[in-house]
Amino acid sequence: MVDQEIQRLSKQVGHALKSAGLKLVTAESCTGGWVGEAITAIAGCSDWFDRGFITYSNAAKREVLGVAATTIQLHGAVSEETAREMALGALKHSRAQISVAVTGVAGPGGGTDDKPVGTVCFAWAKGDSALRSEQQLLKGDRTAVRQQSVAIALRGLIDLAGEHETAVA
């Protein structure tokens, strides 16, 4: 179930995207479509949500989003580099103008010394003009890591969608 914060953030995303005249595409791995679920829980989202890709495996990231095999080999599936390629690939394979990508280690297993459980990488892209990414180390169990990831993804969308308002002012 979507908690109140995620519901509030999803509504804000919808307002920001609709105001900016943008459509959204999501590319998700460790969140397994939870960002898309949060978005589609909002009535009227068809005005601003195009589609979502769940690319859990490395093969899916390559085949569906066009993430380069060398990117995954050099940096790993959980990396800002992979997240950026996921975000750009989602834009390329959709009719959207803004995207978010999430890839991480939600646990309880799968962590390493370099990328412990809770390591999540995010990327947001808007057309050809903006691409940003970040890595977070989140605390809690699998559900908590995934839930925090959804909230971070949504906050990043609000920030990126709102940039047009600052540029116009």
C-alpha cells in the first residue's frame, strides 16, 4: 500500500508535470514498479504518465533500455552510470520528456563491501537539457529501502519538473 507521504509526493509530481506539459516514463529495478504504482494511484495520471519499464535483470536493462554491457561490466548494475543510461534509455523508448531511473540493493542479500545493502542509485533526465544522478545509502529492511527509494525518486521528479518555472521567472 502506498503510504501518505508517497501519495502526497505523487500528487505533487502530477501537478508539476501537468503544469510543465511533460509526460513521465519510469525505469525501475529494485523498486519493481513501485514508482509507477504510486503514480498510477493518482486519478488523472494518464495526462502526464506515459509508461514504466521494470528492468530487474541486467539483460533487461540492456535489451529494453539500451544500457551498454560495458557500463554494467565496468560500474555494475547498481551505479550512477547505469542509472543514467536507464533514464536516457527510457526517454528514447517512450513518448515522455522526463524520466526517473532507480537501481539498487534492497536486501536482505546481494550487498558487497563496495555496495552494501541499502545502496540505491537514481537518475533523472529531462529531454536533452538535464541529466542528474545520485547514490544513497538507505537504512532499514527491504521494504523500507524500497519505500525510501520511491520517495526519493518522486522528490527528484518534482525538482526537475519545476526547473522550467525558475528558468521562465
